[in-house]
Amino acid sequence: MTVSYGVFDGVHLGHQALLANHPDKLYLLGLPKAEVLTTAEERRILLARSASADTLIVESASAPSYKEAMLMLDSGHPDHASATRLIEPITYEGSRITSERIRQALREGRTEQAEAMLGYPYTLSGEVVYGRQLGRTVGMPTVNLSVDPSKLLPKHGVYGTITIVDGQRFLGVTSIGPRPTVDDSSRVTIETFLLHFSRDLYGQHISLEVKTFIRPITKFENLEAVRRKVDEDVLYVMEKGLL
């Protein structure tokens, strides 16, 4: 019997390499209380995609120690000696991939590097909520996303993103952070202007792939100036070919 255990936050390429060895049991430690790469539900979905169908996934407040893991192996196969299988670490740019390294990349707005280490785009999921609807006054309606408060948000700024609605993918420009042009509040919002999209999404659950950092949050003179800048952002993401 083979046993693996850990937090598996993000289920990144290093985790995926471990799961490719088809452990019989996978013990999951509890996730951090803040700045998680994946919520418990997101982690469960990613593990289900990566692990063998025969792997028994056990959620536990604490993982077994190395000694306890060896005892499990002995009890499962009393006629065979326990053995540890060493798996070569998965690296990116010469250093081992870790969940904390990915978090740091996101804190610095390096979303392409985070994606390269995760093996998939960093994704924010949640419910579409009502905003102040100020963007509509200048022909720039936005989708406001509410996410789990434990989820790590990338560095405040404007990003090229892909929004997934009912399985369809839409290119967009997303602001993550405060809105200094319209108020002095420090409240962080996640607002996306979607290209070629006009449906009402309030109350729906959507996913947002954060693909590339465009620029920092900036205070403009008015909403018309914001609209002109977003037009430039749109041209930028279209040229990047994110879809």
C-alpha cells in the first residue's frame, strides 16, 4: 500500500507528479485560513482530475507522521518491508515548485509564472453580485465577482482575463483592487469588462482565469477617462491572443 499526505493547496505540477504514481491513500491536511490557492471545493475537484480513480482520499485535520505512515504500510503488507519511493522534485526556472512560491508570484502580479507552476491558469470562482453600476453610464458595464474570503487575490491591478460562463470562454479586462476614481474606500472589488457579452449574470456562479498583468490601479479624472484607458487595455489583451 502506498500512502501520500500533505496540504495539496493548488494541486500544482509537483503535486500532480506525486499523484501520477497512483497512491492507494491520500491524506489531506487542512488548508490555511487565508491566502489559499484553492478552496476546499476547488482542491477536491482538482484532485479528482489528477488522482487515480482507485485512490482513497481521506480528509484529516492532521496527516500521519513518517513513522505512522510506515506503520500503515507494514499493517497493510505485513509480509513485505516498508519502502520509501523518492520522486524527483518538479522545478521551474531552476527551483522547486511549491505552493508558497506560487503565492509569492501572484502577490507580485506574475500570473504567467504562477500558471506555469500550477499547470493551469490561476482561477477565481464565485457569484456575480451587484455593484454600483457606474460603468453602464459610460457604456462599460462590468461583472462584479464575489469570491471566498480565504482565496488569495493577485496583486492589485488590471489584468487580461478569461471568464467562463456555462462552459463558454469570454475575453475580458479585470480590475482587482480599490476604485480610487469613484470613491476613497479601500474595499477590494473584482470587476470585469467582457468583450462581446451583454447577458445579465447576477446571481450566477462563474470562473475567472487571471492570465496577465496589464497595469497598476490608477486614479483617473473621471469615468470617461477610465473608459478610454480600458479601450487601450482591450486592444492589449486582444493582441496577446489569450483565448
